[in-house]
Amino acid sequence: MDELKKQQILETYKWIKVEKYNDDASLTWEERYRRLEQHHIEETKFLIDTIREIVKTL
């Protein structure tokens, strides 16, 4: 991993490739909850995959 990527991970959120969650108040609470849950799953998977990549390089 190059120094720029290390610096981004340590100091910013730019390296996270999952879009920020945007709530849609026009949906029912069930639909909003489902969308939020799906966003958390996507974000968690991305973060776990990134950690696995980092560990492989150690």
C-alpha cells in the first residue's frame, strides 16, 4: 500500500467507496428501514473487505 493511500485511510473518509446514505421521507418507515439496513450491509462488507486486503499485505 502506498503512502498516499495510508494517509487517506488514516486522515480522511475519501477512501470509502460506499455512497453516503440519503433518507427518503416519502417512503414508509418499513421501506426506509430496509434501505438503511441494506446501506449498512453494503458499507460493512466494503469495510471488512478492505481490512482483509490490508491484512493480506502484512
